[in-house]
Amino acid sequence: MKRYFFEISYKGTKYFGWQRQPNQLSVQEVLEETIGKLHSNTIYPLVGCGRTDTGVHAHHYVFHIDLPEMASIEQMLFKLNRMLPDSIVIHSIKEVNNDFHARFGATKRTYRYFIHTQKNAFITESSTYVAAPFDLDKMNQAAKHLIGTQDFTSLSKLHTDVKTNICTVHSAKWFTDENGVYFEISADRFLRNMVRATVGTLLDVGFGKIQPENLPAILEAKNRQAASISVPSGGLFLWKVEY
């Protein structure tokens, strides 16, 4: 058996997240079933770089899988892309050492959340429409308070099975683009719902409901009720995973 490193993208709109689960279609299930068809319908479990929730997309996602040695990686790449739905694309396959781990080997993950400020019928599944005006400068002032090693319980989904809510955020900033704005945040790890709760809270800063200097107190509260509601999943992308 050989270990292979896959780099992929997927549109998460019709999937109930990355992770395989009973009675719900997931990205992991589609990939495992498709790879299995090329191995006598044997299902080889794959290990992803992390979870994404229902409706969330991945511009860059990584997983590893142990398979019988491929005669031709190029042929495998070609066949799998022909077999997979349009919502999943494999960009590359590489053979790696058996100790490589897609999840535990990752050193930094980057997410982007896209917001369009003018109604647009063509990007509704990959961006969130916000019609009300907001102050981007204040949102960036508040985002600076996210940087560093801190407890992000206030911006995390409740009752998850993680051992710690401590994360190290390397960067957090809003940018403008042709459709509106996007928020980019990089960290060593992310908690469930963390980016969507963060964006919702920063938007409330932009609307004037929260002052930028209130962000440290929100984090220090370690209480999900101290922060704002989460934004919808459709605008969220896992943008890059680094090793």
C-alpha cells in the first residue's frame, strides 16, 4: 500500500459538509465511493485536513489515502475527474511518505468569507448578499483584536468534542473585490462555526451595533451569547491549507 496526497476543490452547496455521515450526502462519501469503483468497489477510508460544515466550499482542500500502488498517477487523476460530479475537482495526486498526515501535518489554514453588496443572481451560492451599508474601517479595527493566541469559545459552536478552544490567529482582515468585500483569516486551527460567528460579529461592528474596542471583552467572556449570530454558510470557503 502507498500513501497518496490529494489536492482538491469542491462546491459544498448540495453536501452536508465534508465528513461522511449516515443518511446525508457528504464530500468524503462521494470521493470514497468514486475511488472505490476503480478498486473493485473496495472502500479505502480517506483522511481530510479538517471538517467543513453543510454548504461550505473549499477552494483548496487536502486529504490522504492509502491505496494499492498506482500504475499511473496521471491516468488515475484523469479517470477520477471524469467520474466525479462537477462540484468536485481533483487538482493533483502525489505519493508521500507513510507518516504524512493531512490533518495533523497542516500548520496553517486560511478561510475567506465573501459578501456582495449589490444584488447578483449568479453568485448567491458562493457569496452572501448584504444590502445595508457597513463601515469597513471599523470592521478592520475590530479584526486586529482577533490576532494572537486566545480562547475563542465566544465564537465557537457550543457542545463540540474538541479538547481546547485555544487557537492562534496569524492574520484577520477585510478586503474589497469586484462584487463587494471578503474577510480573510489564517490560523493554526479553527473551531466549528468560528469563521461564520466571527464574520457575523464583525458585521455588527460595521453596522454600528458593536464598537471595535469591545472585541476583547467578547472574547474574554468565553460565552457564545456574547457574540453575534453566525452568517450563512454559502459565502464561506476553506481557501488554503499549508504544511
